[in-house]
Amino acid sequence: MRGFRGVSYNIAGSLYGRVDAVKSDALGESCLVTCADDSGYAYVRSGSLLEGVFLKRSWHAHERMHLSVGDVICLSSDGRLIVEYSAGSRDNVFCVTDRCNHRCIMCPQHVVISGGAVDRYAECCRVARLVEDSSPLVGITGGEPLIAPDKFVGLVETCLDSNANWSFQVLTNATACADYQLAKQLAGYLKGRAVFCVPIYSDSASVHDQIVGSHGGLWKATLGVHHLACEGIDTEIRTVLLSHNMHRFRSLVEFICKNFPFAGHVALMGQEMIANARINMDRVWVEPSEYGGVLVDAVELLDDSRINVSIYNIPLCMLPENLWKYASRSISEWKVVHAEKCSECSVRSECCGIFFSNLKYVEKYVVPIRS
Ligand code: SF4
């Protein structure tokens, strides 16, 4: 989600709207925004100020920035402009809550367990109603998006009421779907139009449960994935390379092959060093030099089992070359950076780059590829 700082004029609270016209000139860019609340308009200007227009609802930043027709934005009275939905992008995310029933040791989100938690299901509904893409795709995440099942269903209903072509990628720990009735209810809306991406961190219940900070976590997640699959919902298994699971990574992959042979995809992921991951770095971090062989073995096993596999969040120069074809450009545009040395690299356009939060830890491993 991109955000900008500027000055708001005549805006109270939060104002949601869709960019319906963009005009660039030599000194900046002007946008006409159709507002959600009253179908009136607001005006966004970046670059040099134009006289007169700030009598109405408007926002201005001196620094030039770009919005596209179809972007859905939120303007706040305190001068923030957040791009809540980028038109035509496949990276859009609805972050519906910061509540979670797990407390993962390497969680890259700022999750609130109790007190002061913020739900954003209603705000995401407002955004969804404004989206005009013909086939919108959105990731639904949190916290745990199924922590409030009724609100989750309400959001999905709102999306599909406004456009039947929505599709979804739901990032969930799936423990709520240990309740078969919920899996069944979700299938009524989402079968054929959603992939549920579920993290499984170890084949050992004690190790998985220690990582997620919840007793019974592995059992409930496994049951949840099976219930979703029984109801015909597409599933993906995700795991993260951690010091906790490295010593038995092969056992984890065997567990995945045996218990989730129906999974459409398995993602093997590098860590994002932010929030809990940063706080617990001493306990969770694995140096890139340590996981090459582990990944070769894991990918071979999944391939042999005819399960689609990808590697996320690991730059090509930190992977054995025979794994490059499995590496995905998985890091969202607004989180990715490159090292200075990357400018000399011949595979830069195929590389996922580096999380901005990881750069200082992995820069020493960056070795430009020269063809
Ligand atoms: S040098 Fe940079 S662009 Fe090239 S593979 Fe490494 S991280 Fe990616």
C-alpha cells in the first residue's frame, strides 16, 4: 500500500474516493476524485500549487507523485493519502484486522492480541465498492482475516455484489476452518474464485506450535486445510525458512507431500525482517549461506511428488542456479529495494530484489550475475 504526506483542505476524518481523471502539466499532476460518501468530488494536486481550487475538498503535496485512473484512495484530515487499491495491479491487499489468534515468532505484521486492536473490514468494503477493474484480484490478510468470520463473509459478499469477477488470495492460518461448517459456508462464496494460503512451519506439532505461539496450532491448521479442500476450495501451503525448522526441513516437506497432495502450490519463503521477525532476529534468522542445499532437496522432493513449488523472497544470487526457475518475483513493489551492486547484474529484471527491511542483513551476500 503506497502512502503520501501532504496537506488536506476541508476534509473531516477519512474520505474514500476513486481517481476518475488525471492530468499532468509541466509543474505537477492534478486528479479528480469521486468520493464514496456523497458521490461529490475531491481534488488532489502534487507539484506546484494552483490558485483557487483549495476552497473545496482537496489535498496537496509539493513533491510530485503519480496516481492512475481507477486507483482507490483514502484522504485523511491529518494530511495522509493512502492508495488503498491500485487499478490493474495484481498486488492489491485488504488488511482487514490487526487481531490474530496466533503470535508467530517471525510475524512481519504488527499484530495486536487484545486491547487496542483495529478491524478494517468495513473500510475495505468501502474500498471494494469503488473498484472498477473488470476482474479485480485482492489478497485478504491481517492479522488473521478469519478472526471475525461474519465480517470476512460480509466483505466477500460486498465485493461480489459490486462485481461478480472478483478473485481472492486469502492469507490465513486456517485454524478457524477446523470448524467444518465455516469451511462449508466459505465455499458457498469462494469456491473457484479463491486460493487459501496456509502456513505450515514444521511436521512436528511441538515445533510448529512453538513458532506460532498456540497450542494445537498444527492440528487445527491441518484440519482446516482438509476441510477447505473437501469443500473444493483451492489451497496453497506456505512455509518460512527459520532456524527452528531448518534442521528438519526435509521432514516438513515430506509431511506436506503426504498430508496435502491436493495443494495447488507450495511456497518456500525467505523471511521479512520486520516487526516480530526483527525483535526475535537472534532466534529466527538463517543466513543465506545456510539454506541453499536445504532448498535444493526440498524442491526436488516436491517436484517428484508433482506438486508445484516456488521460492519466494530470495534473490537469485543467493540461490543455487538450478533453483532460479523456481524463484518468484514475490516482493511487492512498495517493499522492494536493490543494492547498489544490483545495477551491474544481468538478471536484475528476473530477480525478486530485497525487502527494504532486509537490505542491511543480506547486502554482503549480493553478488551481481554477469552473463
Ligand atoms: S545482484 Fe541484485 S539483482 Fe542480481 S541477483 Fe543479486 S540481488 Fe538480484
